Amino acid sequence: MTVQVCTDADEAVAGISDGSTVLVGGFGMAGMPVELIDALIRQGASDLTVVSNNAGNGDTGLAALLAKGRVRRVVCSFPRQSDSWVFDRLYREGRIQLEVVPQGTLAERMRAAGAGIGAFFCPTGVGTPLAEGKETREIDGRTYVLEYPIKGDVALIGAHTADRMGNLVYRKTARNFGPVMATAATTVVAQVRDIVETGALDPETVVTPSIYVDRIVRTEVAV
Amino acid sequence: MNPTDSLVENPGRGPLGKDEMAAIVARDIPHGSYVNLGIGQPTRVADHLPDGSGVVLHTENGLLNMGPAAKPDEVDPDLTNAGKIPVTELPGAAYFHHADSFAMMRGGHLDVCVLGAFQVSATGDLANWHTGAPDAIPAVGGAMDLAIGAKKVFVMMSLFAKDGSPKLVRECGYPLTGLGCVDRVYTDLATFRLGPEGATVLETFGIGYDDLAARLDVPLAPANGAPR
């Protein structure tokens, strides 16, 4: 399907329904799709499950979405940070559910979703509280825990440049979860700093091929 | 590594400060290793790697051959380490996404990782992610992936907690990060090699072996010596 080149972030997040699972890219602020999150707040979808490495910093972006009471459940590896006061408060008040997932398992569960893998045996977390209640299997003398894919209804990611077909390139460590989230959601929305003509990106450098991308929008702020 | 692999006691040197501990860890990282340094104290190890060490630093947010922390005029919001601190890249650096970054970890391609810890058991169980306190918000990050992924896992910690209790224990009281995954423990008072049989003391600092053994309640032996 042809990528939709949106005029603004509001158009890019249109139609996200209540109860959706939303994959949100970024590691700290690097690669965080701040303008898309702000647009999602304006758009109003609620009862969301958010899958992201962190659970919001300060009072903006993901933290602002949480503060508005739009998020029922967070799936992440590292919610607790020096400036995660919004999440901390909601969690302690019992107003938000949390599933903590080891960071690599979080990435791999989304990779599995995008790659059509039904589940996978992973050595991470064996013998720890995060493996409690999960099926395990010994393979070649090592114990593994069964992990299931995480599929999103929507992925909101930040990339550096898109071409008008929707091919994406990233910049430095802002790449982080973007490429894997782009494979794992029904609708993938990327905010980028620049949109170039088709053919202007070196095909050898494309990280996320256009097949994964549904909507792109150029934002003025740093991605 | 400790060249003779037999116990070296340094009762007149130590306890070690944090930078001295970091220097001992750096000494034991083989030339040319691919290494991940955990958030916090282990980051100091980078400052003690000698010129020409050939060590390539990995940061799990997607970079190999990470350079030092960025100076004010080098700060780039797109280039941070796992602690979200602005860093730099060295010639020969490579970027990759999160699933690849953890695949190279889980897949056994990293030679060494250095982590902090709340507790380590003598047989190498690691507890470093959660105190288990009822009001604590659990946050694991990449700790569990690192613990089981790198070929060698080094822990850097003080040997005793602020309340005086040893952090090298028979069995961890805190929730585990990984089972039997720690190879070496570097502390202010001693360096240990861990294995299924228990802890082997490689070096002591500011204390002799016998005094050290008297303060710990774990299966302990001096390197190259008969079990005591």
C-alpha cells in the first residue's frame, strides 16, 4: 500500500482507537516521536496499552499521555528513572498496570511479531521473578523460557529521513527500537526531519524498507 | 588476568577506592575484547583501559566502538549511552537497532560485561535489578540480558553493604537477575573467581586472606591453595 505523506502530526495519528496497543519508539529522548505523542494526546484515544522502553520522562511526551489518564497498561523494560514521576505516581496509586520485560526480550518479542514467529525460547530471565509462571524447556543442556510476540495496532516511531515511498533511515543511537517496531504493528507512523524524493536515498543505506511504513510526517522539532 | 593465578595478598594496599577497582577490572580485560560496561560504577572502567587496549565498547542502545562522554560542544541528542548520557563515537563505530544489539549480546558475541550488584552468590547468581521492597517500582532494563549473554560477566561492587552485611553470600536474598552467570567479582577488599564449587580468592586489598574469610559466610578457597 502506498505510504500516506501527512501534512501534520494530527493527520498522522488520525483514527487510533480506544483500547489500542501502541508501540512507542525511543530510548530516553533519542528517537522519541514527541510530536506524534503530542498529537495522540490531542486525538484523544484512551484505554491504551503502551509498549516502550521507558515509561515517560518529565512532564512531556509519553509522560503527558500517562498524566492524561489515557494509558491502562505499560509494557516496558525500565519505568523507574530519576524523572519518571508521572508514571511513579500512577503506579503507586494503582491507576496503571505494568509489565516489566527484559530489554532484549522486549525487542525480540516485537521482532517475532514482525517476522511471523509464534513464540520463541529465550535464555534471558530464567530463574528470576520475570520468568515465573512461564513455560520453560531445556535445549542442549540450557534452560530457556517461552516468550510470545508483542504486536501493536499502531507504532509511533522517529526516524531521520524518509523518501516519498516511506523508506526510512535513522541517525546514530536514535535508531534503537524504531526498525523493530516498524515491523510489528498494523499501522506504522514515522515522524522524520526530512522527506526527500523517491530515489534520493541510497538503497544500500535504507534501514526500514517502505513495505513496513504506512504514514510519514515531517516535524520541525528534533526527532 | 592475575598472572600466576595464585592468591596475592596485599594487606598494606587498600581497601581500594572506586577508581582503583576500575583499574583492576581494566587490567583483567583481554586485549581486543568487545565489552559492555553497565550503568554507574562500571562506566569508570573505560577511563582505565590503556592506550592500545584494542577494546571495543558496546552500548546496548545500538553502538559498537563507543567513545568517551561528549564534551559540551560535542553533545548530540541522537548519540547517547545506555545511561542516556551524551557520548561520542570512535572511528570504526557501527550502529544497529535494539533487536540486533541484544542478539549480539544473547548470542554470545560479547566477550565481557561489567555490572554492578546488590548481591552475588558464591556460585555466581546475580541480584542487581530490584530490592524487592514493596514500594519499589521494578525496572530491569538490559540487566538480565547482559547477565546471561556475555561470555564473561564481571561484577564490580563494595564487598559489604552500608549496614555491614556482606554482598557476597551463599544465596541471594534479593530477586535474581541471572543464575550462575557471574565469573568474577571485583571488590574494594578482594577479587574473587566464582564457580559451581564456590568462590576462589585471587587477590586481597587492605586485608589478609584469613581475616577476609572470617568476615564471609560462603564456600571460600585461596587461589591455588587447598580448600580451607
